[in-house]
Amino acid sequence: MRLFLRHATEKVIVYRSVKAALVVGSVLALINHYDGLIAGVLTTKTILQIGLTYLVPYAVSTYGSAMQARHLEVRGGRK
């Protein structure tokens, strides 16, 4: 777990995950909340949903990158 967390907080992985979350989260937020965003009707519930819409791709990207980095470190880079 410690090894995973060390990789998950590496600058390169955080940066990559933020970029992925911004792109994927924006597309999903537009798809799921287009009407409310255009009408300017943002309730607290909608804002929380949009936040989660960005959080999920960030978490998925971070998990995948950190697990790959962990795997490579544990195996010593061997295939």
C-alpha cells in the first residue's frame, strides 16, 4: 500500500491524472448536465455530481498509472 501511495502522489502521475480528469470530466459533465449548465441552474446536488464526474476519471487514471509503476518497480522492469 505504501508503494502504491508513493507512486500515486508522484508529480508526473498527478499531472497526467489531472489532464485526463479535465478532458474526460468535461466531456462527461457536458453530456450529463448540459441542460442545467446552459440554463445556469446549478443546485448543490448538481455541483456535487459534477465534482464526482471529475473525480472518477482522476481516480481511475491515478490507480492505473500507480499500479503500473508499482508493478514495474516490484518486478524490476522485467517483462
